[in-house]
Amino acid sequence: MFKNLIAPVQVWLLSQKRCVGCGTSLSLGSSKKVKSLETITCRCGRIFVHDPAKDSYRRALIEEIK
């Protein structure tokens, strides 16, 4: 039930290009190039993946971090 309340807020934050944890802009995070995608690490430690073709963000999977 709790996840049903939080998920829409996280989707909205990602559409606004903001971190789902601290709310800061993802453009302020440090970035690295991995394959054709770009990983962005927020100042709070959460890692996101930016797809430049779609100009969208999502949380990184464990396989993508290593």
C-alpha cells in the first residue's frame, strides 16, 4: 500500500529531472558515460541513468552500477 502512494510522486520527480530522494536537480550530480547511457550520481548517493535519446531518467539497476 505504501508503495502505491510513493510511486507516482517518484515518477513525477523524475519527469521534472529531480532526485527521488532529496529533490535536487539531477543536472547538479556527477556523471559518467556507460555504453550509450549516462549514469548520474546525486549528492545523496542515489544513482540514476539518463537516456539522451529519450531525454529521460530512471533509477539504475544493480547490474548497471558495477
